[in-house]
Amino acid sequence: METKSDTTLAKSSTWHTEVRAPFKKVVAFDLLFYGLGVITGAGIIGAILLS
């Protein structure tokens, strides 16, 4: 049987090992991939309209 402190410790250590990225870097990657998605979407729409 797990005690409350065991589950809290497990959740805390899990979060500490998974989340290690600074917020600015996350936003930069979001903007990068958002821009790539816009360019790809524009290319697909352009190909459909021109064909």
C-alpha cells in the first residue's frame, strides 16, 4: 500500500525529470513549427488552387 508521501514523491520526481525546458525555448520552438505549418499549408492550398 502506498502512502500519500510516496505518491507525492513519485509525482514530484517524475515532473522534475520530464520538465526541464525554459519557457522562452518552448515558445521559440512553438513559433518555429507554427511558421513551418503556415508555409506548408499555404503551399498545399496554392497547389490545389493552381491545379
